Amino acid sequence: MGSAVERTDKHVREYLIYRGFTGTLKQLDSDIKADKEKGFRVDKIIDQLQQLVQSFDLFGLKEYWFHLDRRLFCRLEDVYRSTVNKLRTSIYRYYIINTIQKGNLEKTQEFFQKQALELQGQAEWRDWFILPFIPAPEQNPAFSPYFSRQWADTFLVSLHNFLSVLFQCMPQPVLLSFDAEVQKMTSLTEENEQLRQKLFALHTESRDQKEGDEMVQHKLPLYVQNMDRLGDTELDLVSSQRAISATVIPSRNFFSTFLPQGKRTPVKAPPITVGSSPSQAAVGRKESSVNQMAKPKEASQSKEVKAASNQSSSGESASSQSQQTANQTINQHSRHKRIQEHEKERKELFSRPSSQTPESKGEDVDLTPAMNISGEPPESSSREEGGLPVEQPFIKLSQEEYGEHHSSIMHCRVDSSGRRVASLDVDGVIKVWSFNPIMQTKATIMSKSPLLSLEWATKPDRLLLLGSGVGTVRLYDTDAKKNLYEMNIDETHPRILSLACSPSGSSFVCSAAALSWSGGDASVPRLPIPVSGQLLLWDTKTVKQQLQFSLEPEPVAINCTAFNHNGNLLVTGAADGVIRLFDMQRYESAMSWRAHDGEVYSVEFSYDENTVFSVGEDGKFIQWNIHRCGVKQSEQVLPQDATGPFVLSGYSGYKQVQVPRGRLFAFDSEGQHVLTCSSGGGLIYRLTNDEPALERVLSLGGHKAPVVTVDWCSAVDCGTCLTASMDGKIKLSTLLAQKS
């Protein structure tokens, strides 16, 4: 901290000189010279104390210690008061021992005369009043340890460590965090540069591999060079092996293996066109056998060409032999002529319709569609005209597991920067953790009171809002790992069901509800009759309530809340099945409509913010037009394991039921795909303008218990999907977006 203060003082001086504030600069220099905290430099504070002890300045020592107590020690919690008192006792004993060692008995007696009223009632000083009257106190068993060099060094080191830890744990002003921010930005810049280099290397490797594949396409493989000597059975075996290997190897351009590959040898497979027959693989295999029967002399010609090529390679090493050079030229001409003849016959063969090739009908061809990249069955992939499959929108690169929770998850949210995750389980344990570059727990928050909701603040993003079941909201600093504030919301509505922080960071919305018959237990279904509730707006800077929203037709519990991108609109879903849209500039309801039969569990704005998506107790996923009140744009019925209540069964009739608390669906960065819950993992759907409204494209899987909440963190082409389940497991699935 001392180095940061020194650099900050330097920057402030530079700024004052730049602005021409000479008077302020002189006052700053004067205050720095008289600074008793010595710029929070521990070594200088220890030197100042030792100087006062060595100069027998008892008044200065007391005044300096009281200054440290008033400025630093008083901010500590009460549990550290005993440590401060022990250090004060030791510094006084250090002063007395120094006076005796230096032979200044007058200062020793002066100390006890001036400090008698303060010290005579303290048990640790009871035996020290006889110290001036002992002839050789350094030989007395009760005082001899204090005259040793070891005791003095131990005391000074203890004081040094105590001050160092104190300065590190003190809350710092924003200006002092400049140095830490600079170091963080430097490390991030270096990390970004390393990642950029890795990405460039991957692109280069991919390009080189692609160029190598193109070169291989123009070079005759070994099995093609010897194909004229293969029989029909061996040829079919080779072709089937190539087809199997092309199916197994995962690649983004998987379907390019069935497309034309440029100029190749006469035994090249025919190019597939739109609407072509799926038995073209058989036609390609029959081509070689037809060529073999049509030109029986080709085998001998191939042997001659092979021998000639061997001669040409040896002739290059001995270029002086003109006869070998001439033979090489003649053989090249014959090879080109043979290739042209093969190409002509190949075109004639494939110019016939597939129905005119009777051999293809009797060929044993595997028509089973290949599995796509995501592992989905072929019926889940959409098809273009002509029957060609559409490329999957995402590739699942990896899936990791965070298993620090030991009970069912209620909430799992990523902060606005995408660097940290906060997860809350039903036992009230909150884990704050990161997953880039490695998965690591940053903080663990234990709560005595039940917690029902959480939300990340937007500015600064290190703050976390925690809503309890006893009517309080805590503001927690995840960096300092301590509570900043605890706000008492409402005693009559103690259950904080939902929190939403404005994008501006100046305020947050809090939904408070009265107690139900279940007492706020998240594992028990709620009453069918909606309970009373309030929707409140709080200021994060003043930590005071700004206003209470009007909930029509009656006060009801709000289950979910969400802001739009600039915080001008707020959408809420309530226990009475009504969605309410609030104008945050006028702080009033703009419109409301009944959306679901039963409670509304989750609401979100669309990517263009012209519509609102909602999921309710009736199991419906509905898109609403916010410009036309209550008008549906699409509707889709989801399975029960996507909307809840979620059920986990176990041995001996054990059964756990959990109503939705966290986010039930999340969108990607472009708002074209949505992630939902399921019994075995997250499901990703593509949003369509037709019926059905959702088209399943990818199953993330990986869970053995029902997934109860999801979140989607998107950055460039790579995104991370979070799926949390009732067994306390959280899966992080890293996806690569496929650009069309």
C-alpha cells in the first residue's frame, strides 16, 4: 500500500502542476512532510517509534501512539482491541527498558509518575512499579527476558507484521486503486496478446492444413495408384473404409467430404448436386470397375508409367545421362494422354442418369445419415432444399464441472464482465468463483438467515446483492470479502424474491413478499393463491428507498424482474400470472396483461427489445409484443422438466421438490438461440418465426439430476453456458459459434 500511496502522491503533484494550483501544491507538500502515517510505510512508522524511544520523548511517544489509535486502530473490529492493548503495553515496556539500559533513571521514574494513574489498575503493570528500585533488574528472573535482544526484535517484528496486515485490509479510496487497475490492465493486455498469438497460430495451422489437403487432392494416393490392380471386392472394401473414416473424423466442414474436390485422377468420386441420389458412393465405386473392364490394357500402362516415374526420379540425381531424360519426357507425355482418356470416359459415365446405371441398384449402400457434430440425432438437424443438412450453429468444445456445493442450486449468475460467477444453494451457501483461465473459488459466503435471491451489481461489478428471507438485502464486496451494507426492506414482506440492478448502477429493484404457509422454504411448492408483495426501488449510493411501485389490480408477489439495456424499461412477472411493464423514467406502469395460467417464473427482453419472453407455471414459453399489449407473437409448450416444479427422487421414498427461483432460460449474444433447463442438462433451441417457435439444435447433457437454472455468458464466438442442478453440480459448457 505504501508504494501505491507514493505513486499516487506523485500523480497528484503532477496534476496540480499541470492545472497551476500552486497554493494547493504547497499545502500538499506541507501536509506530506507533517504526515504522521508516513505514507502508510510500515518501516518509517517503526523508525519514528524507535526514534521517540531512543530520545526519551515520552510525551511524543504517547501522542504518536494515540494518533495511530485514532486514525487506524479504531477502525478495527472489537476482537482486535486486545491485540492493540498488548502492543501498547509492549511499546511502553520497550521505552522503560531503554531508559534503564541507557542509565537514565530519571526518565524511568518520570514514566511511572506520569503513567501511575493510568497503569496502576492494570494487572500486567502491578509488578513493574518496583523496577526503579531494583539494583540489577536485568538479573531479576521476572524482568531479565525483557532485557534480551530477542524480546526487542520479536516485539518490533510483531508490530511490523500487525501494521502491514492492517494496511492491506483497510478499505482504500478509489484513487489508490489506480495502481492495482494499471497492473490488472497490464496483465490483461499480456494475456490478450498471448491468446491472440495462440489464435493466430491456430488459424495458421488450419490454413496450412487446408492447403495441405488441397495438395493431397492433386496427388495420387497409394491406393489410387494401385487401384487398377484391385478386384471389385477389394475396391469396395477400400471405399467403405474411406467413407467410415470421413464419418468418424469431427470437422466443421464435415459435409464437404461429399462435395467436389477439384481435379483428381479418373477414379475420383462424382460431385453431388442438389437433388442427386444418395447412392452416389456406389456409383463412384462402380466407376473404377467399369474403367477396369473397358480398358484392360490400362494395368500394363500403369506399370509402365510407374516404372518410368521411378526412372525419372533416378535420372534427376544423374542429370548427365541424356537418354534417361528423353525417356522421362516420353513417359510424361504418355501419362498425360492416359489421364485425358480416363477423364473423357469418366465424364461419359457420369453424364448418364442414375436410373441408367443398373449396377448401382444392386450395390449394398449404407444410407443411414451420419451423426452431426453436436451428437444430436439426424432428425434434429434442419435441411435445406435438395436434402443437404444445415451446419450446426454451435460446437461444444468442452464441459467442466464445479462441485463445491453440497445441496440443490437456486441461483447461478455470471457478472456483467463475464469474469466471475455467483451461485447460491438451498442451504444458504454462496460461492463466488471464476472459470478463466482456471476454475477457482474466490469467496465463500455463509448466511445464518435463509437467502432467496442474488444479483450482480453493474457498477462496480465486484458487488453482489443478496436477498434474504427475513426482510434484508446485503451488499457484499467480493474483492474485499466483506459486507458493505445491510438494508432492512420491510418487516411485513420479509421474503426477497427477486433483485435487479439498473444498468446505470445507481439503483436496484427489490421484490418483497409476505410469508406463505411454507414459511419461505424453497423446496416446498407455494400456495395456489398469490401472496401479497411489494416492488421497491432503492438507491445504491445513499442506501435508501426511493419509491414503491403501484401493483394493479392488487399488491402481489413479484417472482422475476429484468431491465432493458439502458434501464428505461422494467418487466416483471408475478404470482398472479400477470406481466407488468414499467416506465423507469416516470416510475409508473406502462402496461400489464395476463400472460400465464398460474405464476410467471421467468421473464426477459428480446435482443431487439421489441418483445418480451416469459415462462410460466403452465409450461408455456411465450413471446409478447410490447407495442401491442397482450398480443402473442409465438407460443411453445415446454416439457415439465424445463419449467418446474423440479423433482428429485432418491432411495427409501426420498423426494425433493423445488419451485423455480433462478433464471429458467437465457439467450446467446445475438438473441437467436435460447438455453433452457431439462432433466439431463441444458437444451439449446433456435428461435424461429414459424411453428413451432423453437427448433432444438443442441443438447449439452452432463447432469444426473434436474437442471433448475441456467445462464449464458457470450464473448466473441466462444460462449459459456452454465447449467445448475439439484445435486449441487454446475456444468460449464464452452461453445464455438459456427459462422454461416
